[in-house]
Amino acid sequence: MKNSMDINRIITMNKRISELINQFNSHPVYLPIDKRELENVVESIFSQMFPICEEKDNRSETEKELTNIYETLFGNISKLTDEYEAERIVEEFFSKISEIQGKLYKDAQAFLSNDPAAESIEEVVLAYPGFFALAVHRIAHEFYKLKVPIIPRLFSEYAHAKVGIDIHPGAKIGENFFLDHGTGTVIGETTIIGNNVKIYQGVTLGALYVTKNLSKVKRHPTVEDNVVIYAGATILGGETTIGHDSTIGGNVWLTHTVLPYTLVHYTSEMKIKIIKDFKEPINYVI
């Protein structure tokens, strides 16, 4: 009896699997690259720029890991273009890794200098979601500049899913960028951010409106040097510029340019009432 039930279950299972295969094959979407491989690659690049300190000489392990990064990038990019172009792109990216690393060390120092809760560069690198999102962005941005399809966005969305910070790989971000907390922050494709800028959580640098024909148009704001943007601010529009040395307060909604050295803040009425001697009403029912 048991064997008969097992046979029937296997027959039913095989039938369902066959039906699913037919369904999948009726509307195929074949992905040209390996998503998991590339997610591992971006983590590996990050780890190589900020390696774990070991007493023994780990040069051979580093060489092995960098070779794996090279081969994985080449293998996936060559599926999107020809092998000659793929090799050129990977070579170009490898020539930029030291420069990216240098920028990230400056960014980490900006985090340490601006956040009183940060106690060391190592803590920033290991524990700060804003720093990780920025590191992945600087990697993805290099591939974006090299006009590699799909992969830059895959990198940025990996960081987005991991830490809740959405930075399009096309955004241009200057040096010493401080992205504190970061959760819910959105930075659009054509955003330009200068040097020494501080942005807090929940900030949106977005488009004023979205239609497909604006895909090649600057539709996100420009933020000049030494600007501070506090939590929850929304700044929209490709013609909107935040002048240097300005401060944008929390929850501000801004769709026009502000001059340098400007303070923009949102005001609302808040009432405070002492309830120490408040007597509960008789027969009060909710």
C-alpha cells in the first residue's frame, strides 16, 4: 500500500514538473549574466580594497582572488559584448581600483570626522551601511562610465537590497561624501553631488516628473560643495541646484534652485500641554 502511494506521488510530482517546464518554455526570458556570481564579485572587490589583517603573507591568496574577479567579470561581460571589448573593459576597471580605494578611504575619514558615534575607520568600513552603499556605488559607477549594460545596475540594486539605500550607478558623487544612517535615501541617475556633502536618512534627490522620453535628459538635482541635507528632505528636478555651503532642513520639499549659503527649513506648529493634573472624565468610552 505504501509503495503504491509513493509511486502515485512520484507520478503526480513528475506531471507537475513537466507542466511547469512547458509553461516556462512558453514565455522564456533568458538572462545573459550570472546574478549571483556578480554579487559575489562586488563583495570580493570590496574585501580586497579593505582586506582582513593577517600575520602571514597572503599575497598568493590575494592574487588568486583578484584572478577570480578578473575571470568572472570577463566571462559575464563577454556575454554582453565581444571578447575584445570585454577584455578592454575589465583592464580599464582594474586600472581604476586603486583610485576607487583612495576615494573610499577619504569617504571613510569623512564618516569618522562627522559622526561622533564613530570610533574608528575600521568600524565605519565594517559596520556603516552608508559606507557600504557608497563603496558599491563607486565600483558600479566605473562600469557605468564604461557603458557596460545591466551590470552597474545589478551592483547598485544589490547594495539597495542589502542596506536600503538606492544610488543609481549613473549619479556623480564627489569626494569626502558622508551618508549618515542612509536608510530610505534615493539618489537618481543624473544627480551631481560635489565635495564634502553630508546627507542624512530618507533624503530623495529625484526627478520632478517621469516620462520615458526624458531618459537622456538631466532630470535630477545638482548639489554643490559643502552642502548639508537633513533627514526626509525631497529635492526634485534637473534644473534644481543647491548652492554651495547651504543647509537643507528636515522634511523640506524643494523644486527650485537655492543660492549659496542658504538655509532652507520647514516650520510647523507644535503644541505642548501639561497633563500632570489632568482628571479623567466620567464614563469616558472609546
